[in-house]
Amino acid sequence: MAHPLDFFHFCPHCGHKDFTVFDACAKRCGHCGFTLYHNASAATVAVITDGEGRLLAVRRACEPAKGTLDLPGGFVCPGETLDEGLAREVKEELGAEVAEWAYLFSQTNVYRYSGYDIHTTDAFFACRLADNAVVAAADDAAEVMWLKPEEIRPEAFGLLSIRQGVEKLLERWAEKGR
């Protein structure tokens, strides 16, 4: 596997070309001593179910994995908490307000964007939408659908972390006899 910073050939601080691997997650400049760490980006995933036990899924409108299924969510912006990022992403993609949320679990992912691998840690949250919520596809969601547990096919979800998360959800639901 390539080093996560192989894409960067010059020190971002001084611009020198003596910018080499320091450890598994960092490169260091031999000229000015600046060390750049590549840490995982935080992302959120909304697991939204309705009173009938159906899961809300969206169809991706953009690459990567355009046209495949996904769960609402996305990257947390600098200065945002996970909760704020979750609420913003649900609002952007569905036009709905999150009334309550609870952390479920996390998955790792490598999100290929603009030819660059972005390592993420995706935090999955059980979400309840506001009582008057009406959902509609927006932003990078092309379509919204409600899936019964027996209709959910993990292989239809295009991003590895989401697919693995959906598998984990189905296992948990089966254990609870849902």
C-alpha cells in the first residue's frame, strides 16, 4: 500500500523538495523540519428508520460510487462537532431536521476523490427526524427511498464503510428479532 502522503512531493510550509516519509502517517521536511501528519477525516452517517422499521437510503448523485445506494451523511467541516456535521448533512441531503441522535459504531473507509485517497473514520448515528419532517433528495443525493429490512442488499451500497455498516445493522436487527 502506498504512503498516504505520496501525493505530496514538496513541503507545504517552505516548498522544499526534501520532503520524505517520517513514519506511517507523516512526512517531514529535511530543510525546515516541518512534519505533516495525515490523519483520518471525520465523517458522519445517519441511520434513519421509520415507524414501520424501514431504512432511509439515498442514491448517490456524484462520484465516487455515483448511482449506488448510500446512507445520508458526509464529512465533518473544520470547527464542527460530529453532531453539527450530522445535522448539517441530513439537512443538505434530505431537507429535514434531526430531532434526536445516538452513536451506534464507526467504520473506516478510503474515499477516493480527485485522484486522492482520503482516509476517513465514519461515525454511524441512529437518527430520529423531526415529527413534521418531509424528506426529498437534494445536494449529492439523487433519490430517496425507504427500504424494508428484507429489501436491503448491502452489495448495492457503493462505499465500503457504508456497505459494512449496513451489514452490521442487519446483523444487529436480526439479533433483536426486528
